[in-house]
Amino acid sequence: MDRERLQQAARVLLDHVPGRSMQITNLNKALFYFDLVCLRDRGETYTKTPFVALPYGPVVQNYKAELLEKLVADGRVRSVEEDGGWYVSKRLELADDEHHTFGDDYLDRKAGEVAKALGTDRATEVSRLSHENLAWKVAIKAGSGTPMDMRLALHQVLDDDEWMSRDPDPTHRAQYDDLDDGPMRELLG
């Protein structure tokens, strides 16, 4: 795990959302999809961070300690609770006026696309989208907190590709039983 890159990616994603603020659930999903897009397009994730399957979707492994506490501790991000009546929403927002960037046009553009696609939706909608990811389905079936296979997760952001639609290897077929594959082909295509 590269904590510096994880924190930088979080700040850049927050910088691309109106209000420079995002629900914590959405930020976890934005980091996940940003890493998937980097893996798809560049052959490696940007944050080099493991993601685990929790009931509400993929999250950074140990996200409270590795992401939330560290982001807030450096003072550039603050945690905000919003009372929604029957629920409390937790958000992270940039606390500084600095423009956060990777210094790489491709990464900045993709971060903007991911942030705009996921940053302003309700957390339940973003979680529902992530529940379509095959790697999340496999990992959550194995148990909450199970690490996700990012190569398998790629399936959700790939265009139609003949080798991706073939039946899985028969030796691994049991791993895929009862899983519904609903690729999200239009996201970040």
C-alpha cells in the first residue's frame, strides 16, 4: 500500500466534485473505480492499495485508519457529519484552497470522470453499482472483509471483449456459481 498515493488520489477526487466534498462511501468507490481505470489503461493501479469486500461494496482495506484518519490528520481534509433526519451522513471535504492535481493530464482527466460519475450520487446508488462487480460478488461470498481480485474486478470497466465473455475455467467454475455478471461497460469507457 502506498499511503501517499492513496491520500493524493483521495484529495484529487475530492477536488473534482462540486463543493469539494464527498460521502465516505462514495470516496471509497471512487478510489476503487479510479484504480480499476488505471489498471485497465496503464496496467497497474494508481494507489497500489488493496480493496476488500464489505456489505456496502468495495472499500480500501483498513479504510478508517489508512484513509480517513490520515486524510484528516494532515489538515487538508475534514470530516463532516450531516444529519439527514433518520440517518447521519459522513462526508469528507477539502479544507484548503489548494488545487489538488496529479500533474499528469491522463490521471487528472480520469479522476475527474470518476469523481463526476460517482461523487454526487447517493451512497446507496453508488454501492448498488459496485455490487455489480464480479470481484466484489466473489469476495463477499467468501466473507465480509475478503480481499478483492482487481484483475477480476476489471471485468466491470472493460468493453466487450471475446475472451472476457468466455466461460470461466472449469476448475474455477464453483467460484462463480450463483453470481450475476452485470458489467458496467459505459462507465469510463
